[in-house]
Amino acid sequence: EAGVTQFPSHSVIEKGQTVTLRCDPISGHDNLYWYRRVMGKEIKFLLHFVKESKQDESGMPNNRFLAERTGGTYSTLKVQPAELEDSGVYFCASSQAWASNEQFFGPGTRLTVL
Amino acid sequence: AQKVTQAQTEISVVEKEDVTLDCVYETRDTTYYLFWYKQPPSGELVFLIRRNSFDEQNEISGRYSWNFQKSTSSFNFTITASQVVDSAVYFCALSDPLLQGGSEKLVFGKGTKLTVNP
């Protein structure tokens, strides 16, 4: 069974540009999460989808970040326009059940904003 | 508010030594879950263990063991006879579904970088 996949693995862009990150969860997993780790800090929650609906987006830093999960399958996270402080590693995770389940993480996308 | 503290930023040991990674958490609720994840140099987060707040039994899995103590709000992780392949960043995390309306989001510590030297 394929794990959580993320694309691209690494993205380098200039301040003001737009970047779109993609996450493909494990097939059949209704829950999809986005997290971010800024250098040297904690991994922090961004948002949670249940199927195509946003269950919790309390961690989204500002309106430059837009997440979608059309059809309840893969998800995209768009940053527009990117700022220097957006640099970090963006992780996606998915889980199968509503409560108390293990979240399977993808390998992350390393975003560098110059 | 929920918080996870991993006071050890970096630890360096020599192969075959035992090493304990500390994790202290804060939560207001009585029902919660604790996790450990490993992040090897390749970058992905690998799930190691999940522990329910009602289960204080220590767990052993091969060379790994976990000590959960509610009295001190700690969930420490010990690697016995460490090996070079254990070198990674280890994250402790907390999930509190009831307080968060069932979101199950994980609250992570800053991680401890473990280096095992040959």
C-alpha cells in the first residue's frame, strides 16, 4: 500500500511568487492534515480536512495560504504571495478514523523563499 | 493550552550506550494521546508509538521502551544499546480530541536530535 506522498520534495522561489504544494493521502483515508516546521521550531498544525470539508483551519497563518481538497482525495496548499517567513518544511498526514488514530506522514516539502 | 516540551535539543552518544529522550506535556483534559515520531535524515516522520492517557503501563518494543508517568506529565523514550541507525530527530506529540472538537491535531515538541557515533 502506498504511503502519503507529497510533491514537490523541494521548492525554491522568490519572495512574491506563488507556490502550490500537493499531498496525496493514503487511499481511503478521510482525514488529511497539513503541518509546517519552520527551522528550529516545533512542527505546527495548519489545518485538517475531513473528506473535502475543512474541519479545523485554526493553524493557517494568514490569508496568503489557501488549502483545497476537491473531491476528498488529494489536497493542495497554495501560498500566494510567498514571504520569507514561509520557508520551512510542509508536512501532510492522513488518518483513517475519526478519533485516536495514528497519522501517517508524508516526506514533506521543503520550501525556501529567497 | 496544550504544550509539549522536549528540553534536550541535541544528544550525542557512542554506539551501544543507552539514551533517554525526555518529554513533558501540558493539557487540561483527562483524555488525551501521546506519540513519538522519528525523523531520519531522509525527512519523513515515522510513527513509533501512541499511548492513551488511561494506560500508564510502560511499553517495550525491541530496543525501544517508553515510560509514561501521569504524576509528572512525562512520556520519556529510552533506546537501549543505541545504534548508528538510531540517529535522527525524535518528536514527542500530544493529541487531545475532546478539547479540540475532534480535530485530532497533534501538538509537537521541538524535537531532540540524537546522534549515535560509531
